[in-house]
Amino acid sequence: MCLLVVAFRLFEEAPLLIGANRDEFLERPAVSMTVLRPRHPRALGGQDLASGGTWLAVNERGVFAGLTNQPREAGRDASRRTRGELPLALTAGDDATPCVDSFLAQHDPSDYNGSWLLAGDRDSLYFIDFTGSTPARAEPLAPGLHVLENRPLGAPSPKLDRVMADLADLTDVETALARFRAVLADHVATEPEGPDQPRSSANCVHLDGYGTRSSCLIRHGADPDQAPRIWVADGPPCTEPFVDVSRLWTSEPPAPR
């Protein structure tokens, strides 16, 4: 499972805080954070080198989008377009609301394997069900704490309950970031493990050939002229440090060795 946690308009000085874990097969090539679009507006995010897409993108104006995959018994339908196109499409403008409107007008869930998305900026946040089970639409979300796993937003689960409890009563931004780090590194399985549950229900996953590949924290300040600050753990956040990669707003990533 993947995990996306968003604190929306809880703090005046940081109206949007984002924490995300990306779980994937260990052999699948990827870059944890890079420049996805160099300008108009510049966008950063992880990159899946097998498909060219991303699981989370954020642009210099503060518009972000992240997705979690809908589990499918038969596995991914390789004939469909990559879901990794979606976060980049949702961050193609300066404001989240018109980006979301344009996205819904130009993208059809039937062209993609199912996913759920959170998209927003300092002023608005939306949940998008892109599974095709219902007509795609964006649900505006109220200020608060929002947790997206590999199921619809708000669907009951022990994992959701644990994350919400661990992040209850956030009092200030620095405390919130520290608690986000702890949540992303949490190994406690919230559902029974066994043959019918091959992937761990913990936030930070360690299995043979599969697990949490990277983690990121994003802090939006109140000034829209200031690009968000980004920290990335290039590996499981329980062992890898979060490194400030905000320099990527003005510089290019180093060439792969």
C-alpha cells in the first residue's frame, strides 16, 4: 500500500503540509525526486523510470497532486495509459481549481487503471475518485487532516484509525512535521498478515522484493511567491534521512551515474 497524508489549512504559516510514502517492487527503476517539468510552471516529483510517470508532483506555485492505486486482483492492465500521467496533468497551472476542472474535462478514467487522487494548493483541496466506478468528479475538502491509502478517501480501516490517532491534536508546524516523519516510518501492521494479505498493512513496508521505496515531506508557506520546501528520504524513512531537496526549484538534478 501507499500512503498520502495532508494537513490542510491547520496552520496559518503553513497552510498545506504533505507526507507521502511510495510502496513498489524493489526492482522497478525509479528516482525519488527530480525535475518533471522545467517551466510553465516548473514541477518536481518522483519518477517511475519504467513508465515515465509519477506518483506525486508539486509545482513552483504550490499546486500538488498525489495518487494511490486501486488494487486489482488481475493486476495492472498494461494496455491502458499509465496512471503516472495524472499528477503531472493536475499540476499544469498556477491554481488548483482550474487545474482540476481542466483535468476532469480532458481525462477519462476508462483510459487508465483505477486510482484515487488528492490535488490542491494553499487555498483548496480536492479528492478525485478516478476508478471509473462513478463519473469522475472532484470533491472539495474542508480544512483538516486527510489520509489517503489504497482505497477511497475516508473508507474505514485500522490503518486510517492509527494514522489519525498518531496525528491528533497537532499544535504547531514543527511538531506536525516531526509527527509526520514518525507516522511515515511506522512499522506496526494494522491488519492480519498471511497468504491472503501479501503486502504489509504497515505505513513503512519491508517485504521480500517489495516495500517502501521513498518518502517525502512538503511544506507550503503562506506566500504563494515562495515555492514549497521539500524533504525526501531516498529509501524507507525508518532508515534513510530526510534531505532538503528544495534546491531543485532552481537547479537541475545531477546526471545518473
